[in-house]
Amino acid sequence: MADPLSYRDAGVDIDAGDALVEAIKPFARRTMRPEVLAGIGGFGALCRIPKKYRRPVLVSGTDGVGTKLRLAFATGRHDTVGIDLVAMSVNDVLVQGAEPLFFLDYFACGRLDHQVAAAVVKGIAHGCELAGCALIGGETAEMPGMYPAGEYDLAGFCVGVVERKKILNGRSIRPGDVLLGLASSGAHSNGYSLIRRILERDTPDAAMMDAIMRPTRIYVKPVLKLLRAVNVKGLAHITGGGLVGNVPRILPKRTRAIIRGRAWPRPALFDWLQRKGGVAEAEMHRVFNCGIGMVVVVAAGDARRAANKLRALGETVYEIGFIAKARGEPEAVVS
């Protein structure tokens, strides 16, 4: 008779998983909001809708980190990809005018490395703190044979809430409105398949690698404060597709965004990527944010006040263009 087998023999360490849950509870505890009724540890997490909302609408978003993870594996930098994970969902929820309420993560690996997983989840918790939302649950899946040694995958899910009459949908955007660009922290979590190809051609110095791995900026707190102070007509999170792909998503028909490409200083990271990869200018604007991570659309008369408000809240802001008349479907052009 063959020796009896255990789950550990099959490659799954239940004790390690339980230890990880206990290790991350202090990180998650710092993100709690008063609306959370039950968080990490149960079969499901419970959260009330804040009482200040009279006609609340829930807004949800989900995303991952993409191939930026492969650079995390190669460099051993696991402490900031969790921020990227949170940012990609909470910034998407934000552009509807919503306040992120809670976040859940999914961490999957072939064999659980407690130290690596704890670093990732600590980053997720920090991202939730930056966004003001609660990390109320998640899932850690150890699946032998599914992932190469030392690798993992991440996914995240966010739920936010907005007053129904304050939903941002871009319908009030008109020709003459102004585009304000909020500076990005780098490439955020987009374009990393191209970045990795460029890195096959040239090895960056330590400072440039830091810029490549810098986590996505989370715009939630300052932009929510802006929404309470200024009539914002639309918001666009600049992710995959760049400025030309994302700004039209919030524009009405028969309008176009005219973006002045020299209205802001392009960070050295993007110049390096373009030079080392021989990337065409049009392709740069289709793939990367090129230094602008969020676009705010306001009436021309509100532009200065909105920019000053954002700067006072710590954002770097540029007036990057305007809305013009057009025929047919909305578009954006970089001039």
C-alpha cells in the first residue's frame, strides 16, 4: 500500500496560507472605514453604504497589473505592485465621480512564498489607504503546476458609490471647455509588454529602473475634493490607449479633444523609452500616458480655480488642451 498523501505533499501548504491571513490583518485593519461590518476572515465581507448618500449608485471596477509583474519577478520588487493593483481600479471608479468604498484582491501562485505574498498585500493595503477605501477581503490561491516557481498573478476588484445626480458621464462637455492634465508618476501599469521588449535591447541604470517600476499614482482623494469645489464635466483615467484612446471615451458625439503635446514636460522615462525602442511619436501616445495620468474637463471659466485647487492638494497640473467641434464620433488628437 502506498504511503498516505496530504495536501502539503501535493504542493499546497494550508498552514502557510493561514499564517499569511494573520500576517496581513494588521495592514488591512488600517484601511477600515466605519461602514465595514465584517472584513477579512469570513466567507464574505459586509459593508454598508454611507448614510450621507440619498440616492446612491454603486460603481464597480476590476483590473490587474499586467506584464509589469514580470519585471517585479525579475527585480525582486514586490512591495509596490499592490499599489498598482489598487490604483487601476480605484482611478477607474473615480472617473464616474464615485468614492471608492472597498477593495478585494486575488493573489494566485504555484507555491506560496509567505514573505513575497506579505509584501504584495502590504502594498495593496497601502494603496487602499491612499484611496481611502477599505481592504475588506480577498483570496490567496496556491495552485501547484499552474505558475512557474517564483511567479504569481494579481487581480483586484473595487466598489465605489456616487450620488445619482452627481454621476460624471461627460454629457455636459461642450466646445470651448478646457482639459487639465494631472501628472503621472511614470508609465503606471500600461505598455509594459513594449517596455519589456525595449529592455531586451538596452539595460537601464538604477535611476531609470526605479522610474520604470514606480507605482501608479492614485488620484482619488484630491479629485474627490475638487468635485466638491468645482463643476467638473468629465474625468478620464489615462490607461492603455494613452490620451488619444481614453479621452474620447468621455466625450459626446461631434466633439474632439485638441491636446497640445508640448503643454507639459515629458518625463525622462518616456524620452528614454522612445529613443531606445525607436518608437514613433504617434505610437507613444497610443501606448503610454506620456506624463499625464488623469484628465479633468471643466468650463473655461473654471479652469484656473480647478487647477489652483488641485495644486493646493499636491497635484502637478497642466492646461493641456481644449474641446472643439467635430463631425461624427468623438476623438482626440495630439498636436
